[in-house]
Amino acid sequence: MRPHPPQWQKSAYLEDYQEMDSKATNRFKNTSIQLVEHFCLPSFESVTESFARVIHGLTVGHLTDHVIQRSKRMILDTLGVGFLGTSTEVFHKASEYSKIYNSNASSSVWGQSDLRLPPPYAAFMNGVAIHSMDFDDTWHPATHPSGAVLPVLTALSEALPSSQKFSGLDLLLAFNVGIEIQGRLMHFSKEASDIPKRFHPPSVVGTLGSAAAASKFLGLSMPECQEALAIAVSHAGAPMANAATQTKPLHMGNAAKHGMEAAFLAMLGLQGNKQVLDMQTGFGAFYANYSPKVLPNLESHTWLLGQQDVAFKRFPAHLATHWVADAAASVRKHLVTDRAPLPTDHIEKIVLRIPDVQYVNRPFPDSEHEARHSFQYVACATLLDGHVTVPSFHKSQISRPQVRELLSKVKLEHPGDNLPSFNTLYCEVSVTLSDGATFTECSDTFYGHWRKPLSQEDLREKFRANASSMLSCDRVERLIEIVENLEDLGDCSVLTTLLKGPPPPVMASKSI
């Protein structure tokens, strides 16, 4: 950004014209007018204004095939973990709460044909479902990007008047705008690149991503987009103290709900601080070393998703535990032949060399949510069973005597070069037997990480396994087909109709 020159410069340029011959004057005049327009006429563009400009100005023409393909994979995976999440206790508790709200406009909760809620609460419930098992995608810098955005768009596309028909490209554009805004904000701080310590990122950047996606989908003006961001900042933020509890999934639901509400309030003319992203006391309150920058012009726009893919999880637990599972599975091959059980009584010591991430350090987890955030549990479950799956986090599995015995033998070490970043961390697992033999394996990348992405067929299989808990096989396959060809979908109502789930069974009436 260039400072405004003093106002007298403009008149000084004009006086100089009179001292030159006409030919030189005309040449200088053209140059001077360009300088005056460049330096004097435009006003400063704040960081917040530049975000509003990008949200408002991006079009389907800016989408690339690469970004479309990656975002369709994210949408498919997010829908699947959302369907699976409707079976959880936290989802049922949140749904009982949400049922007290109603309005003329309503949207579906995925897989719940008999449950319709006002759009913000439908988005809330679907966000809770998505994150209820910590099975959703993870990005770098660290956040779960999809869960705060997709529920907003499916709820809006269903609730808005039928005369406002939205295409698959409309949904893809708004989805990517919501993802992009999250990524841009996280690049303003080194703290955001690491596994979080203070705030849960979806509750921070996810809320603004939700507001951005809703603003794009609803067609807000540039000033309204700016106000929506300001309002969303005041809805943002949830502490990491609630990780590994039933409250953590609410962070995702609230991010979706609050972002939509921010867009609605901006449409009604509610105003906030127009420089909220520029200020240390604004969005900068959430991140140390916050250094925001004005976004580039749309002509040179590149999507962060095109540069940095997401990770897809193969089991429902904190992403850092996936390195542990990978290394532990390799060690197990030294300890077990064929289908023989793990010789737990011969194991003297288990050492995990991992980054220092306190909220994933849970030596003796008692609940499914604690187990999903436990390096120790995932290592022991993998050593014992050879794999980690959805049922691995059931209470009966966590409380097995063999698991508790192994947990008592686990020690953690934090090598100085093993930094808490999803882009660079590694895990080394060493198991020492009672005869002194030690077996060690290391994982620096697991299958599903962006450096070793899931194949499309394996992503489909994950979706089938998750969605089939709520939907028929035919409906599952139809959803796969629609999402994989989303850019060709003329009307999103085709998608949202399938997301409702099967109609409730008709009760036969008893004859008298």
C-alpha cells in the first residue's frame, strides 16, 4: 500500500504543464494524470475490505479443475462422516436441544427425514454430526475446513425460495470461498501452522469461513460481506480445554450456525468494525504474531486448496494419532505371526516418540472422546488388534483389561526435532520385550495424509461404510455419483433430497 501524497502535488503537476512545449506537455500530462490517479484518487484498502472484495468477486470462472476435484472429495468425505455422526450420543443430545426452535423456513438434518429445523440450527446439527467422532478432514495450517462450510450451503439451498435455484457449480464456488477464507486467515500467523494450543481452529477460522460461504451463496454486496466478517469475529473462538469432551463437536456446529447468522444479520444492515481483520484487538486476538496482509487482486488469484490438499482419516481420532497407528502396526509385524494374539505379558515397555501435544497426551482414557485424543490408546489398540476402526472407541473396547495393561507400560518422549505440525511431525514406536529385544518403527507419513492421499476408490469405500449406517445402498451410490459430478448438477435440490434420508416407515393402522 502506498501513502497518499500531499494534496499540493496534484496542483504542482498542473503548473509544470505551462513550462513545456505543447508536445512535451501532452506527453507529460498523460503521465501525470496516471500518477495522480494512481497515488491520489484511490483510498486505502484495508485487509478486511480485501477479504470482502475476494468473497464478493470470485466467480465460477476462477475455479480450476484441480480445485474442483479436491473439493468434491472433501464434500463426499464430509457427508459420509456426517451421516455416521448422527448415531452418536452428542448428536442426540444436541438434537433434543435444537428441536425447541422452529420457523417458517426449514432445512433437513442429514439422514433424519423426520427432523427439520430453521436453517441455522440444521447447519448446527450437521456440523455437530460431522465432528462428533473427529473423523472429518484436516488441513494445513491446522483446522478441519469442511465441517463449518458444507452444512451452511446444504441448509441454505434447501430453505431458500424454489425460484432461487442453485447449481452444483454455485455450491462448489461458495464452498471453495469458505475454505479459501479460512486458509488465508491462518497464513497470517506462525501459531496457526502448529497443532493448536489455545483455541480450536474451526471455532475461529471456521466461523469466518462459514460467514464467507453464506455471503457468497446469498449474493451479498461487498459492504455486506465486510460486515458479515466483522459480525462473525464476535461469534468466534472456543478454548482447547474442551477437546476430548462432548462439547468439542459443538465448536463445529456453532461455527456453521454463527457464520450463517452473521450473513443474515449483515443482510439486515447490522454493522461491525470495518477493519476487524486488520486489528490486533480484532481477529488478531486469536493468534500470536498476527500479521495480516491485503489479498491480491482477483486477476492473480490462486486457490490455497490448489496448493495444499487435505488429509482424510481412515479411523475417527485426532490426526496426530494416525502416525502412531502407522508406526505401531509396523512394530506389531515383528511381534505377531499369522493370527496369534499379541504376547502382552512379554512386553516390558512401549515408547512413543512424538511431538509435545498436551491435549492428545491421555495415559488412561475413560471415554470415547478421550480415547480419540490419546496417543497412548491408539498405539495400544493398534498393537493389540492390528488396526483401529470405528468400534475401537466403544467403551467396551477402551476398558479391556489387555488395553489397560498395555497402557501402563507406555512412556512418551518428545524429540527436539519433532515439532507439532501436521506437515512435518513423525512418530517412532519402540516395543521392548522382557528378554531385552527391542523393535522400533517410524512413520513420517501415513496413508490418507496429503503426501500419500487416499485413492478415489478408498475414499468411496469410506463413504459407503459411513453413510450406509443411515441410507440404503442405492441412495449411497446415487450420492457418490452426484458428488463426483457436482459441477454438472443443474439443481442442488437433487442433492438435498437425497441427504434427507429415507422417509419414516408408515405405521399400519389397527382395524377395530
